[in-house]
Amino acid sequence: MKIGIALGGGGAKGYAHIGVLKTFKQYGIECEVVAGTSIGALIGAAYATDHLDEIEKFALEIKLKKVPALLNPAWRLNGLFSGKHAFDLMMEIFQVERIEDIQKIFGCVAVDITNVAPVYFTQGDLRTALRASSAIPGIFTPVVIEDKTLVDGGLVQPVPVALAKNLGADFIIAIDLFGSDRHFKSFTFTENILPEKINMFFEFLTAWSKKIFKHKKYHRQHTTHQERKMINLIEILINTSWVSHLALTEANFKECVPDFILRPTLAKIGIMDFHKAEEGIAAGVQIATAMIPGIKASLENLSRR
């Protein structure tokens, strides 16, 4: 019997995957089939190539001020960041160039927005597959291959249970990074928090614009009214995204039912909070530890049949 794991998307919330997989290993649960979407594809690749410890160390060393340099501002209309530096470092850790050279069965999903179709990577160049699967629209630049424009696989499979099944998994554990956070209020920004985050972002952009374009010192002015409008806009965008994600995930789970669903509590970690690895990993450990007895009992029952 092949145990499969479907690792969902969610940006920095995906650190929880590390905690879950570490806990599984501690309790002797080995997943032979690994399917990932977005950050789930990245952490899944680390697990499948037996470099989870290294990716955890890498994640824990990320500091807030290092995030822009790590993500590489792209200055393009089709995405804010390219992620080149981060992917260079990760590929050095994985030490595998092609998916078929990975010891475990691995696959990830992206979406071709040119031809409106899902794209499943189960062989070929690993870096291209991971870049495509994690290209969050508007945040990361898409991957263009011939006539395909590829972006984040979460647009079709937020948690790729169907892919895990197609890859041969008999028992599937799904990790839904958004599932426990169903109250939109927990995702909105207060007037005290939002200006600080906006200031940080503009400081990042200013530093990079000086370096790349040699701009003069940039002075940002804002008013309370402008801040309030930004709060409303972000609330609308986030809540709309969450509604779509939750609905699509539930539809996917009905179409292909996982044996277990893990929903770590991650409301305080935003999708771009890549400096919060410790919190995310801890949340993964917590939910996995709570679910271990049930998972092991189910596996034992199946093995007796």
C-alpha cells in the first residue's frame, strides 16, 4: 500500500508542511507518493529528495529584511518578483535536476492561463516545474514554455489530492493550509498594522530602485484616508480569494476524497510572511501530532485486510 501526501498552496503558510512531514517521520509514517501545489510543491520536492532538514534550516534563517532580495523584484507588469535567488538556493539543496531522478514518486500542478488548462509535472526539469507551480498570479512572474503561460496550480487544485491518486497513492493525506481559517476577520488588516507593512514594502522597493535604477531618495506621503481605502481594497481582494479557494478545495475533496485532511491553524501568517518559518513549522507539528493516532489506526486497519 502506497501512502500519498497532497501538499496544498498558501505561500509562507506552507512552512506548516515542514512541521507535518517532520512529525510523520518521527512517528514512522513514510509517504511514497508526493503531490504538491505552489509552496506545497517546493516543500514536497525537499521531502521527496530527502532534504527536508536542509530546507527547514534555510527557512529558519530567512529574516524580514532579506525577503525582497530572496524573491528578486522583477519590475515587470506580469509579476512583482521572479524568485530567482530563492530557486537557485533551493536547487542547490535538492541536488536533482529532473523529476524522474527523484527517489520518491513526485508530481506538481500548474495552470496554463493561455490555453485555460491544468498542467501536471511528473517528469522533466524540476526547477521549471516548481517555478511554474508556485507562480502566484500578480506576485511572481509566470513561466512561459512555448505557447503556454504557466502560473500557480492552486487555481485548479489548491490541494492536489487527485494528482496524488493518479500517481498511484492508495492512502492519501491532504494538508489544507487555509481550511481552518474560515473567518475572514482574521485575514483583514487593522489600521495600526497595515501602514507598517506598506512602509516596509515601499522601503524594499526604494532600496532596489536605488540599486538598479539609481533613483534619488524616494519620499512617500500618505494620508489616513488613503490608508483606509487601501485597507478596504486589500480586505476585498483577500476575502474574495479566500471564498474561491475554500469553494474550490471543497469541490476537489468531494470529487476525490482524501483519507485524512490536516488543517493547521495559520491565520496569523500571511502568504508573504516568509520570515515566520518557526511559527508555521510549529503549527504543522501541532496538527500532525494531534492526527497521528487516527492516521496510524487507519493504516493498521487497512494492513489487516
